[in-house]
Amino acid sequence: MDVTLLEETLASQLQLFEKLRTLLDQETGELARMNLEAVAEMNRHKEELSGCIGEHNDSLRRIIAAIALELGLAPGVTLGAVAVAIGKKGGELLRLRHKLVTAAQLVRETATVNCAISERFAKTAGMTLVFLGSLINRPSVYGASGGYLQKASVSVMINREA
């Protein structure tokens, strides 16, 4: 039973979540400053970190399943159940699990805020473009093909007999 490997993997996962949260906090600032180049770069970093977190999740599942099998537990058992079954050494696992859950929650909350900011920015930009488009493309000035419309002069015939 390799509890040390599980603890090390959990600690690595915790570090990845903390890096992701820090990156999301930085992204919030860049979104507020409307620095789209920095946001694009941060998106690339977030994708890399998300990939690493996914790989660690797979490793964690395999390690937990192996320890559960050694302990005679069901294959789909949770980390908490494994920690309880281990006993005294499981206290450190429960502490790490709690930190991971807290870090994941902070990441989720910050990502939700950033998503809302991004959506509002996109909506505002869209509304601005529609407004500017309506000013530029007035039907009384420009035709359907975008060419300038010549106003026809109005001529009035006067009937001398009337």
C-alpha cells in the first residue's frame, strides 16, 4: 500500500489547483483592464494547467483504486473512505482532501466570476458594434450594396391653367 505516493500526488494536485487559482485571479485583473492580449495568453496557460490537472486526476483514481483493492474496498471508493480505512495515517489524507476541495471551490468561483465578466464584455462589445453599424449604414445615406445613394431632386410641375 503506497500511501506516500498518494499523499505526494494529492500535494501535487493541490499545487496545480493553487497555480490555476492564481492565474484566474490575474485573469480577473486583465479582464478588468480589458487587456485582451494578456487574457489570450492566460487562456493558453489555463489549458496547459487543466491538462496537467486531468492527468493527475487519472493518476489519483488509479492510486486510490489500487489502495482500495489492497484494503478490500470497492473499486469506485472515494478518497475519504480510503483515508478512514487506513486509520491513523489517513488523517493526513483527509487534511489534503479538505485542502483540495477548498482549492477546487475557489477555482470554480473565480472561473464563474471571470466567465460573467467575459460574457458582459462580449455583450457590450456586440451592442456597441450594432450601434456603430446602425450609424454608418443608414438606409437614407447608403444603399443595399453599401454605395452612396444620390438623392433624387424633386421637381414640381406647375399647371398654369389651375
